[in-house]
Amino acid sequence: MNVRRRTRTLLAGLAVTAVLAGAAGTASAADGTPTAKPAGDGAHALCKRVPKIDHRIERALKRLDAGAGTRGSVARLQKRVDNAKKAGRTEIATFLQDRLEFRKSLRTSLEQRQKDLAAVKTWCAANGSGKAAS
């Protein structure tokens, strides 16, 4: 029983500390004075992450372009919209249609990111992975 009380007291103390720290952080942010300036543009860090970012974009595009049996695909959501319309559930169909339009625009956005990332990859290769730039 005593252990539970200590644990509860500890958790309550941590919660109060977190709230106070959050309030202090908000107050210092309200000052308008920046606390830390970036040392550079982060080129080296970005160059290191290019393969992971590329993999994530490819995986997302693959999922979007998959068939109706794959969760997250455009085809699956289109089928759900069609089923809702067929069942006469206009509110559901409207909601799903909005999601479908966003998902289609997401494909366009991801394809643009992939092109931009290819340019970054080329730049990184030509500039020693951005080590000198930062």
C-alpha cells in the first residue's frame, strides 16, 4: 500500500513539474527573443537521411497505387465511396469522397517530393554529403 502512495505522489509531482515547465516555456517563447539560432542549413543531416526519406516516399506511393485489397490505397477508398453511394448513405459517401480527393492530391504531392529529393540526392553526391556547407 505504501508503494502505491509513493508512486502516486511521484506521478503527481512529475505532472506538476511538466505543467510548470510548459508554462515557463510558453512564457519565454512569448518574449520574442530567440533562444537558439540554427548553426547552418542542415545539409549534412538531410544528406544522411535521403535514403530513408526516399524509401518512405516510395512505400507510401506503392500503398496509394495498390489494389482494392490494400488498406490505404486509392482504389480501396474509391470502392468504399461506391459502396456508400450504392447503399444510399450520402453523408458517409460525401465524407469518404473528401478523403479520396485528399488521398489523390497526396499522390501528386509525394511525386513532387520524390523529384525534389532526387535533386537533393544529386546535390549531396556533388558536394560531399553537405559536410562543407554546414
